[in-house]
Amino acid sequence: MNRTVTIAPVRKTITVAATPEHAFRFFTQSMSRWWNKGYTIGKSPQKDVVVEPRAGGRWFERGENGSECQWGKVLTWDPPNRVVLAWQITPQWTYDEEILTELDVRFLDEGGKTRVELEHRLDAYGAAAEQMRELFDGPGGWMGLLEAYAGSLS
């Protein structure tokens, strides 16, 4: 009998001093400027993080040697309001096209600033969902990355 595991998503929010258009563009087109380079699954040191700007586009890292390592794909592309990315990385930190957790990021206008709301839905991890939630919800998880994003935003 299949047992469905339901776990609360990780939710993080940060407000940045930028318009939604700029905040969205920087989040999706300049990820390598704020992503922690230690958070890599590639064989080569990470040089770039790429989000192809369209639904169905790839989300991947490019190594210093030019190699590419898939992380997921773009599920929803709605600039400057929302991007939904499929995070397809296993608890063993490898890419698996069969795993699909959703990273839903919204950019909400707050009159000269933008509230960035991030939600990572983890049900696809099954029995490992709670362990992964602890990682993503911890200080080195999504909040740390959002703080790096806000600090790098220019």
C-alpha cells in the first residue's frame, strides 16, 4: 500500500530595495552572483547557475571546465510576478528527473520595494521529506540564500 507523506513546505520571505521587475530579473538571470558556490552537485567547481527564461527551460549549473549539471527545470515563467522551478535533486545530492519538488518564488510590489516570497514544496521526497525540510529550513538553507540574494542585489 502506498502511503502519501504530506509535509509543510519551507516558506521564507525577504523584502528587497528593488522593483519587482529588477528583483525578478536579478533572481533568475544573476543567480551565480548570489548562490553559495559550495552548494554544487557538479564534478567541476561551479562557475555559473543558469535559469533558462521560459516555461520548460532548464535550471542547471555550469562548471569551470564547461560541464553542465542539471538541477531541474522551469515550470512557470511569469515575469515579474512569479517563477516556479522544479528542484530535482535527491537527498543524496544528485539530479534525478523522476523527483520533482517545487520551488515557487513570488515578487510582490510594496511601493518601491519588493517582498520576495519563497515556498519549497517537499512532498516528492517521500520518507526523506522531513530530513530535507530540516536542511532547507535551517540557517544554511533558503533563508541564507535569500539573504545572500538581497545583499548582492544591485
